[in-house]
Amino acid sequence: MAWISPHWRVARVRVRFQGNVVAGDVVEVGGTVVDSEGGSRARIEVWARLLSGRTVLDGEIAVVRNV
């Protein structure tokens, strides 16, 4: 979410934890913008997975532009 500036805020976070992460695990996180409405709001699918490829979190974040 590097493109989010002080002009944006997180409106909603919905995630599902699918597994445990223990000390020493390396976790990769990422997301993809899946919907954008006229530059005023966006929906981002997010995930976290271990280097083994096992997903430990997935979900969605909604951001809106401050008025």
C-alpha cells in the first residue's frame, strides 16, 4: 500500500487467519488492488504466506480518500 498517502484512510479490514506463524518463520505479505471507484475508494485483496507456500492469512482491505 505504498501509494496510500495521508489523504487516504483504511475503512475496513476483513482477514481470516489460516495458520500459525512461529519464531523463525519467514513470512511474505502482499496484496492486489481488485477494485477502484473513481479515485475515491479502493478494495485490496491481501495475503500472508510462509516461504513453504502455505497461506497463513488472507482477506480484504478497503481504503477511502479523505474528504
